Amino acid sequence: MFKKGVRVDFWSFITLISLIFFGMFLVYPVSRLVINAFQTQEAAGVFSLDNFVKFFSRAYYRKSIWQSVVVTFSATALVIVIGVALGYITTTFQIKGIKLINILIIISMFSPPFIGAYSWILMLGRAGVITKFFNNVLGIQLPSIYGFRGILLVFTLKLFPYIYMYTKGALKKVDKSLGEAAESLGYYGLKKVLKVSLPLITPTILAGGSIVFLRAFADYGTPRLIGEGYTVMPVLVYNEWLSETGSNAYFASTIAFIMIMVAIVVFALQNFFSRKNYNMNMLNPPTPKKITGIGAFFAHFYVYALTFLSVLPTIYITVISFRNFTNGSIFAEGYSFANYAAALEKAGASIANTFKFGIAAIIVMVLLGTMFAYITVRRRNVFSRFLDACVQLPYVIPGTIFGLMLLISYNSGFLVLTGGSTLIIIAYIVRRMPYTVRSSAAILRQINPSIEEASLSLGYAPMATFFKVTMPAMVSGIVSGAILSWITTIQELSSTLMLYTSKTSTMSTAIFSEVNRAAYGTASALSTILTVTMVASLLLFFKLTGNADIDM
């Protein structure tokens, strides 16, 4: 007998399935990682702080966490300054071609970061085209792109769109009458921005800043390609796991645990400082003003130059993908499709895997993510709140760490999943499902629950009501979330690098391997295929949603 008041229906069953899923593929791997962090390879099963002592007592490891924090905070600060300024300019003033600008910035935001690093190496590396031009023609020796400067450059140009989108979205909700009231009190120009606009959107900027920090802190591909000795935490975890002296899962788990704690602290600080929030009725939405004279020149120059720099890596990779190469890395005369032929021959299976794994993950994300969204919105209880926390937790877990957690958990024991595609698909589902859940939840909050109640009153079961009434009304939110999940899934590198084998390689891992082998022709062709797929998906998103913006 069930206790009185406990409902056992379709949604109770889905809640149970949800808890089992996240219990197996999130909670259990996290707990295994934490347990391993407090053990050593020499004394497995015995609580120990030796790995922490080893980490903090050796200069090499201390330096890695310091370098991670320095480059990440530096990038976050630069991104906030650049992104807030861009958001303010495009929201306050009329900028010619703003729709195209928004599309290009969003494309740069969703392009794989490691492709940006690879492109900047080809342009500004020791043998880069820009480096050679300045050195041979102008006699100017450019500073090295490698190390801290290169990582900072790539992070800044890759991540400023996040702050731009957050800032623009927040400024669009600031009632115009507030600015007019400020002007009546004598606040104009920069003074009005600092005293009125900036305080209102500070919580939003902090939220965007935390996302930027976590993405930069978790990025493995960029510092691995362009860091050259500037070791950061994700690279350190990967190196320790695949050490030449033998894999040490316990010490790698300790480093991963420290990374997760840093991420949690940053996330908690952002929530603490974002406590003060402002709600506005937006009776008078802001409208961009026409700008003339020298101000118009500088505003347009800033917007156009920043947009160009953000999409330059994508443009350059696309152009050189048609260049002929000698020995894979040296430019030869002429253009052809030879790189694409080589890419299809060498990495055809990787291209196919990218689509197979991505489609399989998206199908599960749509089915489970839509139902998870329904539970968190319509069935509020302790279980739905726990489920909501599980959906958001992957935001603070770097991809390399998540891959390591799954390896530790399912490399042996009661369920062995390593070596095949299953674990890769599961990693994609857990890491990228938040897009689908958030988008579905947002549209669900706009649907009146009375239509579901009417369906139930007519005798339809909860499951039939959901699939025949609720889900069709959620189509726009489901599709937009699924497309964003798809875009981020097909370019996933960090977790895939920890989980793939020669038979389960994807385009991102194939590109990474080709770059490491200096096979730039093949790598550029694969990068272009991946980029074209991503751009086509984004254009489909814009078409279905009817605008060229993405709500952050």
C-alpha cells in the first residue's frame, strides 16, 4: 500500500527514471571522483591527503593552478570590458548592418574554440602568414603568439560574445524613462551609464562573467594547442591521466576535484553578488538613437573591427582549406579540393561518427530534456528541485573532468562502458542537455496549465496529455533548445578526448590529432566541414525562431 497523498502516475515514473539516470551518470561518477581524490595509488581504499600534499607542495602543480586562475581572470576582465561596451553601443545607437553583425557574432560564439587557436597559430605563429609579412616586408618582429598572450587572445575573441549577448538582453529591458529621469537630474553621457545603466545590469554582467570564467577555466583545446609550456589545469589533468610513467587515476582525480571546487566557489560568488536584482515593467522599451559625426565613426569602427576579428579565424580556415599543401603543412601553389578528398579518405569515419553520436544524443536530449523540463516546472517538489540541480551541475564540471569521471566509474566493475560509443553519447547528453531543458522550460512557463487540466478532465491519461497536448505547444522551445544542444555537441572536444578510441573518433578529435601532426591541409578541411555544419544549424535556428538573436 502507498501512503495517502503520494501520487503514483506517469510523471512519478518519469521522475524515478530521471533520478536513476542522473544517479548513474552524474551523481555516482562525481562521488567516485571525490572518493578517489582522497586515496592514493599505493594505498587504494584508505583515506589519505597525500595527493593534496603532493599537489600543493610542488611548484610545478602550484604554478599550473596559478596560471589557470591568472589567464582565466584576465580573459574574463577583458571580455567584460569589451562585451559590455559592444552591447551598450549596439543597444543605444543605430549601427548599420546590425542584423548581420549579430549573426556573425553568434556564429563566432558557437564555433569551436580550439579551431580559433589553430587559426591564430597559422596566422601569427612562427611561420604564420601575418608574422612572415611583418618580418619579411616591414622588418617588424611580432611578439610570440604562444603562451599566455595567445591563450588570452583566443579566449577574449572567443568569449566576448557571451557578455555582449547578456548585456544587450539586459539593456533592452531597461525602461527608457529611467534614462530620461537621470538626464533631468543632470546625468549625461558616461556619468549616466555609470550611475544608472551599469548598476541595473550588473547582476546580468556577473552572471555572464561567471559563464565566461567557467568556459575559459574548463577549456582544454586552446591552451593545449597554443599554450606551449603555459600549463593550465585541464591540460594538467589530461597529462596526469595519460602520463608516460603510467596513468594515476587517483592523483588526476585530486586535480579534478580542486578544479571543481574552484568552479563551485566562482559560481557561488556570482550568486552572492547577484542577489540584488531589478525587475522593470518596460512600458517604454529603449530605442537606438541615430548618431552622427566623429562619434558615429568610432562606434561603427569599434563594432565592425571587433566583429571582423571574431570571425577572422573562421574565414581564414575556410580559405586555406582550399589551398594546396606540401607535406601537409607547407603552402604550395594553387587551390583545389585535395584537402577535402584527403579529409574524407582519412577521417570519413570520424565525420560519420560525429553525426551518428550527435543525432543519438539529440534524440535522447529532446525526449528526456522535455520531460525533465515539465517535471521542474509543473511538478515542483524536492525531487524536481534535485533534478533541476543535476541538470545545471554540468555547467561547473569541465569536459576533461567529466570524461575522467565516466572513465573511472565505468572502466571496470558492475557495468563496463568504455571502448565504445555509449559513454561518449552519455557524456554529450549530460553535458549538453541544459540547453534543451532551459529552452523547453521557458516555453512551458508561457503555456497555461488549464489546457492540460482540460485534457485530463476529458479522460486523457497524463502521458497522452503530455504527448498530444503539451508537447505540440512546446515545439518552438524544444526545437531551438535542440539545435543549440546539437551545435555544442558536434564540436565537443574535451570529454571526447578522454573517452574516444580509434573506432569512435569524431571530427573534433580528428582535427585535434591532425593539428598535432602538422597536417594543416586535412585539419583545415575538417574544420570547415564542422563550421559549415554549425553555421547551417544556426541559420536553421534563426529561421525557426524568426530572429537573429539568442536569449542568454
